[in-house]
Amino acid sequence: MKKFLIISDGAIGRHLIERVTSTYSSENMYYIVQTTNGHDYSDVNKSHVKFFTFDPTSFYKLSNLLKMDFSQAFIAMKESQDTLVTIKNIRTCKEHLRIVVLDQYGFDLDDINVVRINANEILAARLFDYLPNVPVTAQNVGLVEGEIMEVLVPFGSSFVYRHVGVIEQNKWRIVAIYRNRELVMPKRRTMIQPNDLLLLVGEPDVLESVYRAIKRELGQFPAPFGTNLYFFVDMAQESEASLISQLEQAEYVHQEFGHELIIKVMNPGDIDLLQKIKVHRADKVSVEINYYEKSPEDVILNDIIKYHIGLVITSKKIFSRQSMRKAMYEGNVPVLSMSERPLAEIKEAVVILSENRDLEKVSTAIFDISEQMGYNLELFSYTAEHRDAKEQVIEHYNNLASIFSKSIRVIEQDQNPLRTLRKKSNFLHCLPFTEKMVKGPFMSLFSTDSERLYYRLSDYPQLFIPVRI
């Protein structure tokens, strides 16, 4: 977790703190120093924000705080002399720490690690934009509400080596790419590279989600879909032996990922079995029982939002019901459909290649899961179909394998991979969760699409990953 130091007083400093504390980030920790306790921040998430009240011009007090390693420091103070003394105090302790300072006085600072934000220039530029018949600078185009965003693609990003044409851009667009100080106008086959600067345009709320998706790296699953795990149980649909086995597998997933697990029980008819389920309550495992006459579809959709669910775990019997698949698809989170084959014995995650370019959209999630669960990754290709499209997908996966230092095996064969895989003892079948899976099996009787025929591998654990951001 990155640590940031914010030193502030006055009105601008207060607005800065309000913006910081209202913008949640699980990757950042903010240490905020105020000269007075004049404003109430009691509703702030204290796990990611810590407040201190003292005079930062006091070297003794500030040096104690600077014993920690900060990624960056921000100073927004109303007095020029206090600002300069505070910078000097920081420099005495941290010679190379990057400092962003609000400059209202035209400071003359000979320090390459100090970034001056000239308040007067910013205000003058904003006022200048209201004059008629003058050009508008790029930073002030639009509504200035966050509908234009620049994002630097990090080396381990989920967007690296993906083709622009396969990235679903609903209510947002990649309008330009800056690469090696050159402008690249993106086309469908343009591949995003590490350190590309993407210029995005779209709805502000959507762009915030896109930003998190671009910045996501391995080890974060079930992010960016959510933070918690959710095991859905319908006691009216399962036998006691099957339910106990599913509980053990859900706990295994919980232990591997380490996120909170919510066990939701529907139709609690067997009191003895209910007691066995309740025994699983623990520090990060909760059991919730629904005694009300609500449809399971409504319960799942409500709980996905209520508990910020990132992975739904359920049985293949539940997932086989079309209405439940539709509800889970609308919830837009990954779904792990369990079988009688134990998850703890899985050694490989398997992807069946097709002409569907959605496989690029879910690639990072597949690599992430394989890394966290310790799986080998195997790609099965039916050589008789759509070779060009598959080679582009294989190129994408090979590129990701190199940057994530994860080996993959591409298996090309002349027979349908479904026949080969049904002879394996156990594996995790990973595939995109698309709208065509909501339809019933009857619609797939005459299809050769491996995704439409997913149910033919339902005797194995299957992970369905949404393709929408």
C-alpha cells in the first residue's frame, strides 16, 4: 500500500482533504497533517486515512512522522513562510521525496523534486477560457468534470498487449495513444503497449472504472469486479452430502484468495443441516439465512451490490437454471460453478480457443487466478476452425505470459477439444461470460461454438468471467 503525506491548512487545504477522503482507493494510505482541528472528518474511512494535528514548521514533530516511507508529499498552506519552512523540514529528513506544493506566491525553489502548482496561473487560465474568440487549451476542454482522462498503462496492466478492437468501449472511447512521444491514432488492430499514455473520453463514472481496470495488476482478483466472495446455497435444491462438499470447496477458495466470504442460505428447511452450515462462521466468514419469500434471482442481484461481491460461488445445478444464469450475467461478476470434482486437486486452468475475441478481455483475470491458485495454464485450439483469429489470441496470451513470467501450453489438435477434455481427471474451465450463455441448451444443439457448448464440461469446475467493464 502506498503512503502519501498531506500537509494543509486554510480553505484550499480543506477542499483537498475532502476530495481525498471522498475518493476511495484500496491501494493508498493518506497521512494528513493539519495545524488545527477545525473541521470534522468523523465519517472518513479511518483504515485508509490518518489525521495528525501539529505545526509542521516544527522539525521535531514533523521528523517523527517522516520516519515512515512516503511515496509523495503534498503541501497546501496559506502562509508562504510556513510553506517554505515545511519544505525545508521535509528535505532535511527526505532528500529525494517528491513534493507537490501549492504555490500562491511565486516561490523560487531550486529543487528538481518539488512540483509547484501555481494557483494564480491556473485561475487565470480558467478565466481566460471564458473570453470570446480564443483557443481552448486541452486541459480545459469539455465540462471539466472528468470526462477526459489520461491514463499511463503500467507494465503489468490488464490492458497490456490487448488489441483496441476487442476492448468493449461502452460509454467511453480510447481516442488517442501517446507512445514514445508520438501520437498514435488507434485502429482496431492497434495493440496497447506498456507505458502507453491513453487519452480516454467518456462518462466520468465509467472512466473511473476503466482507470481502475487499466491500473489493475496480478494478485488483485476478484478486483476490479468487487472485493468479497459470495457462496449461494439453496437447501431445497441440494442433498446434504453435496452441500457439505460445496461448503468445503467454498472455504478452500476463501483460504486461497483471503477475501471475506458471505454464505447466503435460501429455503432453510433442514434444521440439523442448517446448524452444520452455521458452524462455518468465522472471523472473515459470515452466514446469512433468507427466511423470506423472495426469488433467488432478486436475492443474488441485491447482494452483489450490497456486499460489493467480486466472485459468486454456486453449484452446477443452480447455474444450470436459465433464470439464475441470467441474474448472474446481469450482476456482471465472475461465477464459479462447482462440480463434484474437488477444487483442491486441480492442477490446470484450461481455455478453449475460438474465433471469439472476448478471450482477450478476460485474459488478465485468468492469469491472475492461475497465479493465485498455483495452476498451470493450457490453451486448447481446434486447428480446423478460425486459425487467423486464434493466432491473434495466442499472440496476446504469449505476450502476457512473458510479462507475468507465467508459462502456458498451447495444445493444437485436429479433433474437437471438448472430446479431449472430457477424458481429463480434473481442471478449471475458464471462459468469457457472454450473453449467449444465458440462452437454454436447446439453442446450442447444432452449434460448434465451444462457449455455447460450455454445459458439456459442467462435470468439471467452471469459471465464467464477465467481458463488460
